[in-house]
Amino acid sequence: MGFTDKQEALVKDSWEAMKQNIPQLSLRFFSLILEIAPSAKSMFSFLKDSDEIPQNNPKLKAHAVKVFKMTCESAVQLREKGEVVVGDTTLKYLGSVHVQKGVTDPHFEVVKEALLRTVEESMGEKWSDEMKEAWGEAYDQLAAAIKAEMHAEA
Ligand code: HEM
Ligand code: ISQ
């Protein structure tokens, strides 16, 4: 079964609600990544020499938002075309950034878990298995495109 209108709506509507609180959302997302995989710490420039997660780092915020937005766009494309197409330039760029930072395939599961938990916590009682499934599928397909580019790169 392809990606349905309902699944697309679940992703889009929850993102519309979540983006009302970007500062909290981006911090929570990033904190969860480090909580699940403490060793990922050294890959991110936001932390520099400090152990503390910066509360108001514009780059952290922008990157975190981009991950959510791209997952959302991925949901739209899955419904429209049945596949995720990331612009060539963006994909090449993201592929090389992640290879350079030392990201490997298993890290993508960490970010997936953190993303899903961030949505779950933000949505409270609106959270559902269907919502989890829709975000998970959109993320998986986007991650597959980035991973393929990373493999081509390496
Ligand atoms: C940087 C997106 C998965 C670690 C970035 C940037 C974006 C992004 C947009 C900013 C690039 C720039 O403008 O410099 C994504 C998306 C992912 C994904 C959409 C999955 C679908 C991952 C994973 C890891 C990771 C699995 C590893 C835990 C990083 C790191 C940076 C980065 C370390 C550099 C941040 C810095 O220090 O400036 N990512 N990413 N990303 N990403 Fe990801
Ligand atoms: C970059 N790539 C994946 C996830 C991220 C979360 C927060 C900030 C930057 C990120």
C-alpha cells in the first residue's frame, strides 16, 4: 500500500502544531539524539568544548528544523509520487556533510528514534500508532536517499 492522504495529513498537521515551538522542539530533538547515543556528541560543532547543550544556538535550531521540514516534504512526495526525490544539489551536499562528520548508517536509527519521540512528546494525547507509522515511513525513505548518496560518496 502506498502512502495515503491520511498519512500525509498526519505528518503535515502535527508539524504545523509543533513548529509553534521551535526553540523547545529543536533542543529536545538534539538532547534525545545525545541521550540515545552519547558518543555522537563529538560529531556536532554546537557543543564545541563544552558539555552543555547550548540553549539558543541558531545553527542547532536551523538544522533541527530542516530535518523536520525535509521529513515533511518527504511525506508529501511519497503521497504524490510514491517515492522521495531530494534535489540533486541538496542530496550531494547532505551526503558529503554527513560523511565528513563521520555519520554511519546505524546513526540514522538513533535520529529516527529521537525524531519520533520528539513528535510523541509534542503531540501528547494526539499521538497515535498511525502518526508514528507515517512519520517513520517518511523519515526512512528520506534517510535511504541520504545514505545512498553517502555510500556513493565514500
Ligand atoms: C548536519 C539533515 C541525519 C549528524 C545536517 C544538516 C542538515 C542535516 C540539514 C546541516 C547541513 C549544513 O547546512 O551544514 C539531516 C537529515 C537526516 C540527518 C535530513 C536524516 C534523514 C543525521 C544523522 C546524524 C547526523 C543520522 C548522526 C547522528 C549531523 C552532523 C551535522 C549534520 C554531525 C553537522 C552539524 C554541525 O556541527 O554543524 N544534517 N541529517 N545527521 N548532521 Fe544531519
Ligand atoms: C543534524 N542532523 C540530524 C539531526 C540533527 C538534529 C539537531 C541538529 C542538527 C541535526
